[in-house]
Amino acid sequence: MAIQDFPVNLSKAAVRTKVVERIQTASEGEKIEEARIIVSAGRGCGEPSTLDLVRRLAHRLGGTMAGSRAIVELGWIPHTLQVGQSGTTVGPDLYIAVGISGAVQHIVGMSSSKKIIAINKDPDAPIFKVRRPRDCRRRHGHFAEAVGGHSAVRPPRTPEGKHQDHVLGTAP
């Protein structure tokens, strides 16, 4: 079967759709695939308002905010900021995952990062298995300071007052 060209004549009256509004997506800064520092949020952040803390941390560290597929699907961030197999593959100098458990698709998209810091309440989260995590409590003060000492970035403490080691981990 051959493709055939034929003329189409439509009058403006025949077209029953119209553009009501054009909305331009706000840029979050540099493209995530070009960023040297990425602070990425996941469903573990709990609610969209928590993303303001993630944005502030990214900004204060001179980086870019990104996120997981889960929060893209929830409508919290645009797809252009999604890290992972169905989003963008990144390889920054520093990747901070906040509330991201680490689905295989997400790991594929960020595993080439030079340094990985994960903040997660689940000590068995797959993101901790990307590389052998180590305790980075000594570095924690820098993060709290970067976001104005906000308690949401502090690792929870045990009843004895010690930091829970599984909350922050970094790859060598």
C-alpha cells in the first residue's frame, strides 16, 4: 500500500479547540545530567512541602534538586528532574538521596555518582547496598548547617541519645 497525499481544507470555524493558557515549566537550575551536586528526594519525604528543605539544601550546596519516579508520578516535581532508568542517568560528584529507598530503576540512574549519601529510615533500604555504606555522622553537622539547622535533616536519635547509623551512609 502506498502513501497518498490529499489536500485538507479546514476553516477556523471547523476547529473546535483553542489554547486557553500556556504554562512554562519553571527551571530548577542546571540540567540534572550536568550537575556536580544533586540532592534527590523520594516518597520518604512524606509530602510536597518537605521538598522546600531539599531545594534549600541543594541550593546551599551549590547543586540541583532532583527526585525519584515515585514523586514524579505523585506530581510533586516535573519529569525533567527524575533520576533513574525511565528518567535521567546522572553521575555527579555528590549525590544525596533523601527518602529514597532505592528501586533498581533509580539505582541504575545514579550508581555512577562519585559520592553517594543516603538519608533513609529503613536500615535495609536497597540504596545502602549500592556501595558499602559507612557512617558519616561526622559530616552531618555540615548538612544541618547548610539548611539552617532544620531538624528534618538530622538523623533520629536512639533512646540513649545516639545517632542511628543507618540513616546516613556514604559510598567511598
